[in-house]
Amino acid sequence: MRPLIVTAIFLSLAMAAPAQAADRLTAGELMRMCSSEHDVDYGYCAGYITAVADQMLAAGTAAGQRACNHEGIRSQQYVDVFRSYAEIFPKRMKDEAESTVAASFARAFPCR
């Protein structure tokens, strides 16, 4: 019984570690991945940004931001929105990635 408990604790900690690391991702780190020549980095970038967009569609908000009328947008367009926002607001690159991506969508797809 004890080995089973130890295994369960180990697995829960192992699965929690990536989630905690993702929470600390900065917008600058995400931007570097978006600009990478490596497919894996760019895939992470596009997936992360698209996940924030999907959260905003499903829940109505992400990181306290709202965006409207962005259904049917392709992943590349979401990445382009984030990149443009990063160029306009370079000081935000030190902020947490999710809040910065959500702010870029709120600016590009405002609710009226």
C-alpha cells in the first residue's frame, strides 16, 4: 500500500511541475518561440496563443480580458496579432504570457 501512495504522490508532483512552469512563461519568452526557426518552438507558440484564444471563446475571458468576434481565425493570424501587439507594447514582454496574449486579443477584437 505504501509504494502505491508514494507512486501516486510522485506522479501528481510530476504532472504539476509542467503546469507551474507554464504559468511563469513571460511574453518575451513566448515571443522568442514565435520567432524561432525551430518547428517545435513555433508550434508551442502557436498552440499556446491559440489555447488562450479558445479559452476566451469558451469562457468569455482570459486573464481578466475580453475579446469578441474572433471565431474562425487561423492560428497564424492569432500569432500575427500577438507579434503586432508586442511591437507596439515592448514593455509588456516582461509580463506573464497569458495576460499579454489576452490583452493583444482584447485590443484586436474589442467587444462593442
